[in-house]
Amino acid sequence: MKSSFYQRKKKWLMLLVMLLLLYALLGYFLLPKLITQQLKKQLNATYSMQIDVAQVRFNPFTFNTELVDMKLTDLNSHVWYQSDSASIDFDPTQLITGQWRFSALQLNGIVIDVATDSTGKVTSPALPEAIEPAATSELVDFAISNIVIKNGRINVQADHIKQNYAVTLQDIQIESEQFVMTDKDSTFKLSISTEKGEEMIFNGSFNFLNQHIMSQFTLNDVLAQSINDILPDEALLDIQSGLIVAQGFIDWQFESKPNIRLDSITFKDIAAAWQPGITINGFQANLETVSIDTENNQIEIESITSTAADWQVSLPLNDAFDNQSATETTPREQTWTVNVGQIKASNWPITWQIQSQPLNSKMLQFEAIGFNNSAPFNWQADFKLTADEARLRLNSQSNLVPLNIKTDLELSTLNLKTMQPWMQPLSDWQFTQGILNTQQQLSFDGSELMMQGKLNIEQGMIFNDITQATAQWQLLEIAAVSASSLSQAIIFDQISIDSASGMLPDVPASDQIADMESVSTVDLDPDRSKTNSDGWSIQIGDINYTDKKY
């Protein structure tokens, strides 16, 4: 009996070994072929894609499958995906529910090409316009839990934004309870890091069959200079450093453009240059509720607030507006419309470089209501010139496309002695004292800067460095001041001087200026005009004295 038992046990063991051997042979050699055939069938039938794999390895004991040198080709015969290796673990216990469930998918050395056309439709990978119902009924219930991608690169070409935009990914991790290829939403968490240390996190759902994604997202420490890669060349903006943090939501049906909402955007320590002539450092700002409608090219921003920025402005800025001249015969295409409900800024130091001489100021307050880059909007600003506590207030209506700016300017208590470095090239006379107050109306249409208004100078004293002459007065009022950048003329007329003494000109009343509306028609005595090396002239009209002293 005992011998018979051992013989039966030996037979069962041999049968078990043979079954294990057969199982191993089938797993190691047959199943890889079946996997390859099934992948080719499913991808081709459903998505018109072709798959090429150099080698498929399957471990029947760990249920690990590895695909070596895999390539996916879309229906346009474009290789949009390739990887050095793809390893995935299979969970056979879920087969009893009819589901092929996989976990721990690891992709190494991937290269993915993603492209959109000018309408925002995804063209790479090229997918069928629609999936036939018959095809969907034949789909395998397929699910993946976790996906890890290392040493990957995604090449993005977005023709509706800017061509040849590329980003290199350092690490991608995807966590999903159930990534499926049927008509079911798969929840996921996607973490992406770039080689520059930028981090993007997405939390949402994805329907592979309907090519639709909806997701919350967070951008952490995104390098601000990355924006340069998507800005149009005509923006003339070069962002050099700084970080961006943002939170928002994306809704994207792949056959159309995405809709993006940013709940908040924070700019940290931005340094940038707007060519030519304007630089900014230490820019801090918060944007609230930004909606980006890529279908209609519209951006809606609820508010922008900034409390820190250090500006350098070199004047004149004529070259910066050459492309916006009102005299252009072919108008530029307005691709995006930007609306901002409210813009507020405060405590911005601004250094004005005028004829290579710095003038320090601080913008105490700036506010714009209803900003629009293609329609008129109103704004106001309050500046303090730090050298002498002078105040400059601006109230403006502006239009950016086409460029047209109309501004009411009020300047009070400006110490003219501090302004002498910029006034010297225009006259032989130097201000040794004097307080300027002025109200002006400015207009600029991209080709001509014009000014009209009035001014007064209290307690003035001037000195002529050539003749050594000195003049002073109690109050000088000019009721008509005008200037034009086209004619390069500054005209002072209707002048009254109270309690004047020193070497002052005695001008006949017949030299009055009749028409202050047109600067170019004024005909003044050459002895009372001054032209500097840049071609600008200062022209003086009627002067009346009260209580003049010699």
C-alpha cells in the first residue's frame, strides 16, 4: 500500500512538474505572441494605430510583461510614441470579473509627439473622428492602476499658440484607480517635473474613448522665462527670471480647443525687458479668476494686483511704437482679446532715463477699470518724484489697438533746480530756483505726441551761463503751452510775469501767436526761438510784465 501511495504521489508530482513546465513554456514563448497579436488587433480596430515591438517578454510566475523598443504609429503613419521599454504587472484575479487589470506600468526612455493645428484640434496622435459602435462592443475591459514614466520627453507643437514649442520632462507619475479604454471616466492624479525643477500636478478624469479630459491643476515654481517660448515675437517681451504659481481647471475635448480657468496666478520676483527701453525687476503680482476661451481667443481676468516692481524707462520710446503707427496701411490682426475688470498697483519705484540722466520717482497708485486691449479703457495714476516730493497725477482714456492715448496731466510743486540736467540741452538758461505747477492734455496715436495746457512757476530764478545774466520773478504764468513731436516744437504763449527783475527780454505786443491749435503754422521772431542739437525748438510768444524791475 505504501509503495502504491508513493508511486501515485510521484506520478502527481511528475504531472505537476510537466504542467508547470508546459505553463512556463506557454508563458515564456506563446503568450508574448498572443499579447502582441491582441495589442495590434485592439489598437488597429479601435484607433487605426499600428504597434511595432522589438520583443515581448512575459514572466508567467510574476505576471510581469515587458515590451522592448515599442513604437506607435497613428493613422497618418506618424510615429507619435516610442519607448525603450515598457514594463507592466498583470493581476489575473480580476479575470473572473471579465476585466484585464494591470498595475505598476513603468515606461522608460519615452518620446511622445503631441501637436495641434491652428484651430486647437489634436493632430498628433491622429485619431479617427469617431469610433464605430461595433468596434466599441468588441473592446476588452482593460484597466491600469499606476503609471510611472522616467527619462521621458514630450514634444509639443501647438500651432494655435506658437510653433515648435518643446518641453523636456524629467519625471512623470500617474496614479489612477482604473485607467480604462472603454467609454468610462478614469480618475487620475498626474505629477510632472521638468529638468528645470518645475512641477505640474493634475487631478481629474479622463475618457480615453471620447478623448476628453477634465482636471484641476496646480503649477508650482514654473520658471517665468518659460513663457517666452509661447509668446508671439511681436510681443517684444523678454522674461529673464522669476517664478509662477497657479491653480486652475482645464476642460478639453481633444477634437476642439481647451477651455482653461485659472483661479489664481502668482508672479514672484519677475525680471523682464520690453524692447526697446523698458525693464522691470522684482515684479510681484496676483491675478484672480482668469478664464481662457481658446475657441474664441478671449481672456477674461477679474483682477490684477501688484505691490512690488522696480521699473527702468528710457525715453523717448518712439522705436517701441513703430509697429503700432496709426499711419500703417495694413492693420495688424488682433488674435486675442484681453479683458481685465480691475488693475491695481502701488508703490512702484520708477527710474526715468531722459537723455541719459536718471529721474527717480515712485508710482504711489495705479488703477485701471475695464481694461481691454482692443477697446477704450480708463486708467489713473499718482506719482511722486522722490527728489523733491513733487506729485504727478494722470487720468487717461486709452486704446491699445489701434494705439491712441488721451491723458489729463497735473504736475504740482516740482523743483526746477532738480530738473536742470534735462533742461540744459534746450536753453542757455539754468534754473537756480523755482516751483513748477502745470496742467496739460496729452495725446499720442503711435506717430505723434501732442501736448496742450498751462503752467506757472513760482519764486523763479534763472542764470545764463554764457552772458552771466541773472533774472528772477515772483510768479510766471503761461496760459497757452503746446508741443508736437512731429514738428519738434514747444511753444509758450500768453505769458505774464509778476515782480520780475534782472536781464529779462522786452517783447513787443505785436508778436502774439494767433493760432495755438496748429504748432506748425507759428511764425516767430528767430531771436526768440532756440533749436537744440536734436532738432527741437522752443518758441516764445507774447510776454506781459507786472511790476517789472530793472
